[in-house]
Amino acid sequence: MNHGTKDYYQILGVSEDASKEAIKRSYRKLAKQYHPDKNPGNQVAEDRFNEINEANQVLGNPEKRKQYDMLRQGGFSGGFDPSMFQDLFRGGGGPVGGFGSLGGLGGLGGLGTIFESMFGGSDPFRENLRGQRGGGSRRPQEQIADLEIPFLVSARGGKTRLKVQREEICSDCDGSGAATPDDVQTCVACGGQGVVEQSQGSFVTNSRCFGCGGLGKVINRSCESCQRRGRISKTVTLEVEIPNGIASGQKIRVRGQGRLEPGESERGDLFIRVSVASHPTFRRRGDDIESDLALSPEEAQEGTTRTVETLRGPIELAIPPSSENGSLLRARGCGIVRGSKQGDHLFRIRIR
């Protein structure tokens, strides 16, 4: 197979003559193993899960599998030459004919989708990049990680550490994915531009080159460390600033610490999805904190003063006479502070 294509049979770990049932069994096993819910914050597992889904969408569909096998056996088994399709994109009459002989884009049927999946890019037969040479700029991809923090950290704010598994640029090839600099060559399909022209009548549009995925270059020999990906998986430890008053389900944005896409030098942002652990005595009610205050019948009837704990530390709380079970006493300004807002601490009386 061509170095730039994806081997869906290898991805699913099945033979080329595998039955539909065997493909289904392998897909279910791998999807369960690499599902994001089982691997929270693991970007490598998420990428593998997406790859497995992509392979199953093709091999699990008889028609798409037939087209895929035709492309592998008819065009790529002896080595893929992107120049075969150069005339097709330029509207000429090359080995496979121009758009005219195919009856327009619609005549390609599902081949555009197959090319898109195999070469890891957008559908070269349908995507209009609005004339941007070199494939245009892509927005850095975001990454999501989950973090559980203690109740008091969520209320008061502070710093914590978070381990994130993510992609880093391979130091052995400096991100090129090639064994040596000489193994990186200009793509002949697009002449190094990353896009090819599509002509249909008087309309000319540019689409990402399927031969190089829009990078303008192809690799002959892979880097042994990263296997032409240009990236390797690493676990990094980040120090995260927790704003005071954050609640479960809210996200913290850490700029420039997210996913690194192939061919990109700029990271996306990392979004940390927070969950707050419960506290043995404190409960949150908006910006207020609530806790129980145990009193004896005599203390509730006669009134007393008690030393109680709050987010600000211990304070003296006056309990008025004739306090009833379930009633609330308020310590103002002792709750969560968020900007100009300041909550209170509510003490619910429990008469023993």
C-alpha cells in the first residue's frame, strides 16, 4: 500500500478476506477498549477510537468496502502515484479521465468519501477551500480533560496539578515524520502547493490535495520513533489555576495546552471539565455555604455562643434563645467570594 494511505484492515486487526461478522467483532472489542469514557483525558486513545470508527464505517459497509478494495488492489497495491490523478483535478483527460468523462462530481459516487478517509484529509472532490493556496489555515483543535478537585479548593480557589496525555512533536525528526530530511519530497500531485484545481465548465475551485493531505510534501521513509506521524504520545503535568467559586460541570480554559494537529505548530486550547468532591460538613447553595449545627435542647432553649468553622476560619456564633430545630442562622460574608459578590454561611440548627 501507499505510505500515505490508511490500512483499515490493519487498524481493525483483521485479514483482507475477513467476514462481516469478524469485522464487527473486532470493531466492538477495539471500540470498547479505546472508548473515551474508559480513557478520560487520553488523547492517544481518543485518536485511536476515531481511527477504529473510521475503519469500521468503510469495512462494515459492503459497498464502501468494495470501493476501498478496488482502490487498494487496482491503484495502490504496487505503490500509489499521485500524478495519476493530477489531470483529473485539473479537468484534463489523464489516465482516469476528466470531470467531463465522469459526468461531473456526482459521477464519482462514494469515491470522494473513500479518498477522504484514506488520505486523512477533507473530501478532495467536494471541499471548496475558497481559493486558499496551501490548503488554508486550520483552527487549532481543542482538547478536554477531566479534573476532580476538593470542595475547599473549589470554594477558595488555588492551584493544583493535572496530568494530561497528549501529542508532542517528535524530537528525532523535528516533527517531519521522516527518517531523514532527504526522505521528505515535494508532492507531485500538487507541486508542493497542498491544493489542486478542479475545473468544471467555467468554474475553477481549489481543493486540498489527497496525495499529501494538503501538506505539499510526501514521505519516503518513516521516522522509527513516530512512524511518520511527526508526534509521539507523552504524559505532561500542568499546574492549573483554580478560580474561587467554580462549580461542578464548569470548565477552565488553558490556552495553548490542547491538541497538536498533524502539520501544525500551534496547539489548541485545553478545556478542563471540573467536578467538585463532597465535603464532610459543608454544602454549597449558590454562593452560600450551609452546614449543620448540633445543639442540646438546653442550648437551643436558653441560647449560647459556639465556635464554628467557616471558609474564613473559626468564628464565634451567637445562638439566640428559643431557637427551633431546622431554623437557620446566618454568618454574613463567610461564604464564597466571586468578584464583587460575597456569599454567607448558613448554619442549620439540629437539636439532639
